[in-house]
Amino acid sequence: MSRVVTAKPISQDAISGLAELIDASGKPDKLINQDLCGRFHDRATLDVEGEVGISLFKSASFSMPFKLEMMERHPHGSQAFLPMQEGQYLVVLAEDKDGIPNTPSAFIAGAGQGVNIGRNVWHGVLCPLSDPGLFMVVDRVTDSPNLEEHWFSEPYMVQR
């Protein structure tokens, strides 16, 4: 028997304290290039021990409902996921409870919405809901260990 989590549209209020929503909502902070380009400045706080790099992740797409069997966290750095395609993706986050993920919350993010997951925050795997599943990821690139996984004895089913 699975436990059920319903995914909601992502918003900064909904993910506050766990992650930051990176988008171009509201008025730009500054206009550049003869006022033809709006700069939305400094939209996320990178919190990383060691070197920071930009990588590209290309993932197979997933479908809903999604079987959440495992969550992970990175104790030495935040991770920013920035989609490089149209379409939606699933973001699953959980607070820590005695060294394991508490009950997860699930969110649907869309085109033009990135997310910066805080250091040591439990999260699901990169989960694009359409192909090609291409993301720019800004995170720690130092070679020392930076991954903890927790496998649930009873999975969650994430639905819309």
C-alpha cells in the first residue's frame, strides 16, 4: 500500500525555507541593452562549500502518478535546477526529521521556473514530465562526497 501526495503548482510561499523559486515574475530589477532586456538580478542564494560549476543534466521523462521511493540531500551545497526546455517538471521537497525526510510535499514547476534547493534539504530526483528533460544545474563540483540518500520502506505515490 502506498502513501499519496498531491502535487500543487509551485510558488515561493509554498517552498519557503526549503528552496527558492527562480523566475522572471514581476518587474525587472534593471533594464539593459537600450532598455530591450530586463535583468532579474540575483534570484537565488548559492550556498556551497568548495567550487561551484554549471553542468547540464539530460534525464528521461517521467509520468504521473510518480512512485517516490527515495529522496536525497546534499550536505555541502545547494543545487539550482534551471530547465532548458518547455514543459513541466516535478519538484518534491521534505523537511528533515531526525536525519530522514519528513512527509514530502510535491510541486509542479513549468517553463521559465527554476528552483534552487537549499543545502541539506531532502528532495526527489530530477523529474521532467516531458522530453527532452534538459536542465542546467548550478551546484558544487568538488569531488568529495556530497550525497545522502533515504529509501522509504513504503513509497509515496505523487499525483496531480
